[in-house]
Amino acid sequence: MDNLIKFRFKLPLGGFTLDVAGEIPNRGVTALFGRSGCGKTSLLRCIAGLEQAGDAFLSIGEECWHDSKRNFYLPPHKRAIGYVFQEGMLFPHLRVRENLLFGYRRTPAGERRDDFDQVVQLLGLERLLERSPAQLSGGEKQRVAIGRALLNHPRLLLMDEPMAALDRGHKKEILPYLERLHGESHIPIIYVTHDLDELARIADHLILVEQGSIVATGPLNELLARVDLPIARNEEAGALIDTRIIEHDETYHLTRLAFAGGQLTVGWIDRPVGESVRIRIHAKDVSLALDPPGLTSILNVLPVTIREMAVHGRGRMIVKLDVNGTPLLARITRKSRDNLDLKPGMQIYAQIKSVALTL
């Protein structure tokens, strides 16, 4: 059985043409990432059927939703999708409970996959059910919008920058619920964003979009570690590493993590030993040394091998490192490269100044 989402769209936009084709896993979270105006939302709207490209193909598993060569087009209202917009777009005259039940009641009982109470609990909506949308914060509105989309029992959930209109505080409020959705939902999610922090915390698979074209696609951790892609030039560029908690140090309030390439010491993580944790190490927080540094305040110093180097901007470089099979990035100056005479294949030491937790 084919479990992939396959697509091809060609659609003239303002200053360029959206010309894309590819495959998306029918599980997990796939992020469409790129600068504002690059075509991400247009691609999402084509998948939803809200934009009808002249040259188009879309299939969800074995089911075809659009094939321009056969003159077949399934209209949006017949596609089993849930769509979450940048603004919550709740019905202002209905309470939260009625907003959530809107799609649920329209779905035949035999096709309902998610229980109302389960979705409410998943998104922490118990205390909000009797409120009107006007009484909700921005983050609460988006949680209700996500719940309403899930209770429509979609085969595919589309999310168009759902946190773009939120301030930092409300983004922090909603992120844990999105992570829980990622971990517990079996519905494939396509998530549009231009925020690397959101990307690192939520996505499994990545599609990089630039001026209407797909420049790369693949597992998130692999693409974030590539030095040849535009994403590596971002100030927040870095590597994602899946780790496991192996020890808590109560004396110094630290936690020890194990990963394929070794171990790391980080600030206390309030989770039990044995639990998996995804961490992010920014390239700007990694410095390089030819020899072990000796006594230092930096707790994490790892032996690494240089794999690739690329010039990024005036006087700056990005270096891809290998930690026993786990990729790591470091941002250094060209002068540092020349002073240390760094070359691919050299075995050196990476000093990790800080570790960001994607909790």
C-alpha cells in the first residue's frame, strides 16, 4: 500500500511561478520552510484545493485528489483535511464547545476517529469550553482552532504559520500543545513556518522552499546539518540531536544526556531518567580547538572530525563536524580557519558553550 502524499503543482504567482513536485511521508510533521513570500502558503493552498493550479497532481496514499491530465479535481469541501490558519478564525457567536463540535457533528459516527474528550484533554481546553472567542487569548484561540480541525476527522492536517500572529509569550504557551499533538496524533501534518525554533521543536521532515521551487527535502536533522543549503546561513542555524536522560546531578542541578556520539551535561531537565529529549546545538555556540583545552568552564568538549567547510558571508565559515556519526555545526571566522589550518578529515575538539533544549 502506498503511504506517501505525492504532489505536483505549477501555478503562476506574483513575481515567480510555483513549480514544485515531491513526496511527503504519510505520518509525522512535515514542515514547509522558507522566507516569507517564497510560495509556502500557496503550496499549502494547492494541497487544500483552495488554489487550482493548471498543471497539478495530488494523491493521498492510494486516493487521488487532483490530476489535471485526467481533468479530475476534488473540491476542497470533499477533501478530508483540517486547515488551521494564521488567525484562529473561530465563529464569534459560538462558545468554544460549539466551535469544537461544528466539524464533529458533521462527520458520520462511523468515520469519527478522535473522541471529543480526548481532543479537549490533548489541547488543554477543559476550562475554556463555556467561553466565547472574545474571552480567549491568542494562544487559546489557536488551540481551539486546532481542536476544531482535529474533530473534523481529517486524513491530513494543514497548518499555515499558526503562531505567526502570536507574541513570544503566547507562542511559548502553545508550543507544548503542538509538541503533544506531534507525539500523540496519527494524522500527517503539513506545517508552514519561517521560524527555526518552531521547526526544531515540531517537525520530523523538511521541505525547503525558495522562490517557488523546492531546493531540498528530507529528514529534518539531516537537512539542518547540511552546509550547502541556505538554512545554514541563518543566525540560528544548528544541529538537532536525539538524546536520552541517563543521570541527574542534584548537587549541581545538572542533567547528563547520552546520544550516539557520546554524552553531554546540561542544565537540570525536570524529566525522569530514561526519557528521550531532543536538543539543539547552535553553530554559533560551538568553538574549535586543535588540542584538549585543559581546565575550562565549558562542560562539554567532544572529539570530532571535520567533514565539510563552506564560506558563509564576509569573513565567516560554517564547519560540519562528525561526532562518532552524529553531525554538529560550528560557525567560525575565516581567520580562525587559517590560524588553525583547518581542513576536512582533521580530528579536533568541539567546545559546546550552551545547549538549547527543545522541550
